[in-house]
Amino acid sequence: MLTQKNEKSLKKIHNAISLNNDVELLFYDEAFFRREGSLTRAWYPRGHECEMHYPITFEKVGVCGAVNPRDGRLFSLIFDGFDSDTFLYYLRWLLRTYKPRKKILLVLDNASSHTSIKVAEFADNNRRRLELLFLPPYSPDLNPAERIWKNLRYHVTHNVYFEDLATLENAVIQYLKEHARPNERLASLCCIN
């Protein structure tokens, strides 16, 4: 259910999406990719079954990233876990790395690591270049970054056995590198253009 506050947030996103050259809109999210793979639908010869061996492990690779819906560029880093300090590190990196010196409107969920006092102070101190815009609670379908992680799983981790954590990490890094430049695939996943 949309409240008046949520409608204002969505209106602000819509205004940033339109041809506003002073603001760059980015959608941010985090995800974990487990070494313990996932078996999905696939085609096999008649009479044959898919047999996949997966390790029983909790090893995983954590990725946080922001996607630009205009051109499909993905700004991502790999972490072991996510907390306020990790998010602050990412924000500092993003402000240094993002080449157009425009103001960044970063749309994100309401995770506790995003709403901490440290993060609020950082955003306030950098308000000329950064504004955090929180999505309505429990609305991952409004964040195109969620679709990016689904696409990464589809192309990288589904139906694949990873011998060790380094192999998984290298596969994820390869995907992230391929999508660090403007590309149509991620732009189309954002469904904004």
C-alpha cells in the first residue's frame, strides 16, 4: 500500500529519471552469492537427468553495487559482509569513482546499515554530491538492482559447480567487470528507458 510519503518518494524518483542533467540516478543494493549452487530448469536429452554435485558449505561472496538505469553501468564492490562501515566505504568509493561530477541520487532500501546515524551524518556532510532516497518498506520490486542480481545468478551461478570460493569469486568478478561499462543488457533490465 502506498502512503502519501511513499508517493512523494516515487514522484521524486520519477522526476530524477526524466531528462534532468544535474542529477544522476543510481539504484543500490547488496546480495550474497553462495558457493552452494542452485539447480534450475534446463534442457536435457530424453531419458537423461541432470546430476549436480554441490558442496555443503556456507561460503559466499558478497557484492554491493549501484546501477545507472540510463546507460546500464554497474558500480560494484565485493565484501565479506554488510554493515554501516561497509556502506560508508562504498559511498566514499562511489563519490571518488563516479566521473561525472553531478549530484548522485542514490535509491536504496531501508536496511539498518543504510539508516544508521553514521550514514545519515555522512550523507548530510556530502549533500552537495549525494542524496539518499529510501524506497517504501518491503518493496524490492521497485529496485532495479534486484534484477541485476537475478541476472548475475542466471548467467553465473545457476547449474554450475564451483570447486572453491576463489572460483566463484572470479566468476562473479568477471560478470561485474563486463557490466562496469555502459551496456544495453542492464539498462533494459532497469525498465526505465
